Amino acid sequence: MGIRRADLLAVLLAAVGESVRFGSELTGFEQDAQSVTLRLAGGEEFGGDVLIAADGLQSTVRERLVGETELRRPGVLVCQAAVEGMGPSPEAAFTEVWGAAMRFGCYPVRDGVCWFAFLPSAGADALAVAGPKELLLERTESWSAPAREAIAATPAAAIVCGEVVARDPIERWTEGRVALLGDAAHPMTPFTGQGACQAIEDGIVLAECLRDDPHVAAALRAYEARRLPRTSEIWNRSWAAATSVAKKRRTIDPARQKAFAAAFERVVWKQPEQTIAEAF
């Protein structure tokens, strides 16, 4: 199932109502045995029973808990866009094409498709000179559908490109009444398509742990213990896939291509199947 990020956020926002506050910058927090106090830019303070930090790749709370950790760069660029009015590939709901020096994928969402393309960072200069759309069209000239069709149907201004980054897995997500969630805990590369999925799983497990144990600190430790092994394993697979793209060249060894094709169903495609089917 594919869903636009904005649509998912709208569903979640509707579920929690007016309790969400935007435009507030967290500058620090303090906790004791009974509560947590947040400090915001401007001097405001708010108290609560627990602090769940889902503040992403640049998490302020993560830095306070475990210190600053460097960004990891696998050497990959990503270009992506959404195309309205374009139907999905007739062969499959999700399509991925692997080629020399590029990997492309697309999937259906409401009113169209979303697509992405990964390229080695070594191609950044060519991307800047030609522009994303022209370079991607040139790279997919001989490719099968729907890669070239999706790129051609996308307005050049709608294509967003950036560097793929991550942070190393950490062994501690919680401290007392404070816990990390999602990219604040395990920011991974997008190569397994599991970044947002793992954040959703985090939320489900966290809710179960807080429901089942009235002692907040113990509940958060249980959440950490349940989630660490799975997210670390997926992080490692995602990082390995990213580095494999970074090493790709614009030529293909026919013998290696034949061997890889033979093993694809048995090895490569089995991994996302197992990830989706595994209990968490």
C-alpha cells in the first residue's frame, strides 16, 4: 500500500485533534521521579508524565541523551517526485528497476504515483549541470516501463533531490521518563522503505508497553528492549543496500548480471517479504 506522507499526517492529526502545537522549538528538558518539564524557545515550560521524542534526524532530545553523533553518508543521491494522473504499472503495484549507476522505483498513491531514483554521489556534478529531469531521462533511455514514462510525466520543478544520510544505531533510547522514537532513535537510509514504517511500529509497541506497565520508566525500558533488535537489523540491511548503489558504475558485467538475476527472487526480494511478515 502506498500513501502520500501528507495524507498520512492528515489522518494522524485528525485522530489527535487540537492537542498538536506547531512552531515550538524545544531547547531542553528536565525530569525527576514524577514528571518531565520541557523548555521551549521563548521561555515557556510544559510539564508531563513522559517525553516521547519523535523529533527526527536532527533530534535535540537524542543529543541530550546520548551526545552528538555524526551523520553517515553512504555516497548516494536520491531524486523523487509525485506524478498526478499517472496509473501504476500493470504488472505490479510496486515496481523497482535496477540498472548501471542508478536504481528506480515507483508505487501508486492517491491520484497518481510516487517515484524515486538513487544515484551514486559521484554523479552530483552531472546532476547539477544537466538538471535532474534531463539526466534521469538520459540514464533511462533504454529502460523498461515505467521508469522513463514516470520521469517524463513529471514537471522538472517538482523533482526534489538530496543526499542520503543516516546515523549509526545506538544502544540506548531511553532515560527515566524520556524515550526516542522513529528517526530520532534509528535514522536509516530509505533503501528498505522502512523509515516511516519502523516509526509506526515504534508507536504501537510504545503504546502497548505504557498500557501494560504503570511504571513509566519500566515501560520505556521494555519498549526499548522490544524494538532495538529489529530496528538495528533493518538499519544494517538498509545501509548495506545504500553502499551497494554508491559503488555502481555505468557498465554492467553480463556474467554478474545473470547470476544476480537468478538469485533475485530467492535472496533480494525475500528480505522485504520477511520484514513485512515478521511480528514486532
